Amino acid sequence: MQGMLEQRIPANERFQAHIDLCLACRACENVCPNNVEYGRLINGVRGLVEKNRQRSVLQRMGRRALMNGVATQPAVMRLVGGAMRSWQATAGKVDWLKRFGLVRIATQLPSLRPQPVWKAVYPAAGKVRGEVGLFLGCVARVADVETLSASIFVLNRLGYIVHVPPRQGCCGAMHASLGEPEKVRVFEEQNLRAFTGLEMEAVISTATGCGATLISYPQDFADRVRDISEFLGEAEGWEEAGMVPLAKKVAVHDPCLMRNALHCQDKPYDLLRRIPGATVMPLAGNDQCCGAAGSYFLTQPAMAASLLADKIEAVKASGAQVLASSNIGCAMHLAAGLKAAGIDIEVVHPITLLARQMGFDNDKNR
């Protein structure tokens, strides 16, 4: 990257391919003796590369429409989510879907749940121990509704009032990875305004990708950002929570950013071990990326598939009946791979599994 910036290395197709192939998992940050912020550097260089990349007008328009018109607009994402749910309901039943090959695409998606109208405040059950804010994210609003609802359920049960600011938006992670800091600042300012004025000790994130971006916000906000597992691992009130036993083996997948940016990869294990009867174990090869890496599985399908294959083999060898992952992108990638391999195992967020054993029912607790 330094060579390219100093014009000693040309920013040609070979250079672009090299930069594109990087997962940006940030494992190198953990071992760098000089604490080089590789994640920030790779994002900046990717921004320069993107400006010089040869794309057709249609490709550029499609990319902008997806990034600025759909993925980062909560209201639009809600409409898209409803459309995808209808799509799933009709896939395999409508002839024109089959003719256009859309059944395969629809069945790759996780089973989408109805999207709730989020309340601004969810009161604590019983003794109040504190107040927190919940960050909804973008993809999670559509594909991980159960985890968001489960998080509110557990927080309320432990005595926390949960605020869900209605005007919050995308964290900016996707634009950061494209080297668009000006777009990230727009989302940053939106979210800072949304959470300003609320009496809360923490801003809770349920997706490690969002959490890793939120901790790059201004210091007074970033200091309060906590992953849901990290926060609950230090919370009180567990003696009153009540937990139904679960006689299953649970393998835990560590998302890269939880390990390399948030540094709280041990917290999901601590929480899951609160479930009586559960055997909790790390998935072999947790120091390696699963291949999802944001949009990497779309832009680098061959490498993503190779990395995923290793995870599938690790799941097979584990003998686990449940796979827990703290990132929605990783969970979707792993679930699709397991389904394609004919392996019947549920992929679930650790908090969702914990909440179920505490009496959570997504259909009743939305």
C-alpha cells in the first residue's frame, strides 16, 4: 500500500486483485508489534482503488443504488424484507420463479421473520439495574430480528430498560470498507443525534461488524459501545433469571472482528455455560476467517467457498448439534454452507440460544 501511494508500485489490475483478495479480518493487528491500524489503512487504499476501477455505467449505478438506496436505508430495508419473505413463501411454487432460476436464490436466504415496529423504550422486568441503548443495524433488521428481540428480552429480565432510538441508521461499516469516510461521517452524525440525550450506560450491538465500526466513533460515544455478550457477561441479576437445561453440544464460532477488533471473544462462552446441561466448545480453526467478511463472499466467491469448506469440515468433526455465531453475516454464510452440504444443524446467535432457555419465544415476545 505504501509503495502504491509513493507511486513505486502501479495501481494496476494486479494490485487491485491483491487488495481485493484481502479479507480485512484484521488478524495482523493482533500480532503487529507497532500496533499498525491495518483496518483503517486498507479501507483508505480501497477507496483509492475504487476511484480508478473500470466499471460500466450500469455497474456503478447498481452499486450506488444498493449501497445508498437499499442497504443503508432502514425504511427501504423494511420493504425489501417484506418482499423477501413473500419471495420465500412462493419459491418452489410459482413457475415463473423456477424459469428465472430464482428459487435457488430465495432458498439461500435465512428464514425471515416478520419485522416488528420497534418501540422507543422497553421497560425492565422487576428491579431496575440500569438503562441501555440497542443499536439495530441494517441487515439485522431484516435477517436477525430474533436476535434483536432476544437481546431486549434478556436485558429486560436482568433489570435493564432498553432504549431503541427510532432515528438511528446504518453504522457505516459498508462504506468504510469502500474507503468512503465522508459517507461514514453522515451515518455517524445521524446515530450520534439519535442516541444523544438518553440516560444509558451502554450502547449495545448484537453484530460484531457494527460494533467494530461504532467503536471508531467519537471517544465519548465509542467508550460506551459494548457487544451484547460482553455487556451481559458483566451484568448482574442472573440468579433471578431462571434457566431451562439444554442437553446439547454447542460449538461456538468466533467472528474475526470479535477476536481482532472488539477483543471479547471469550464472552459468548461464559454466557452459554450458564445454560445447565449444555456442552460448550470452540469450533476448530476459530483463528481463521469463515469467508463471509462483509461482502467478501459475493466479490471473492472462490476464496470464500474455500474458507467455508474448512468450517463445514470443522462442524462435522465437532459433533455439535448447535452452532453459535455472534455475527449475522458469518451466521448466514455458515448456515448456507451447512444447508448445501446436507448438514442439519441450527446456526444461532449465542444470545438467542440463551434467551430461549430463559423462556423467550420470538412469536410472543416481538
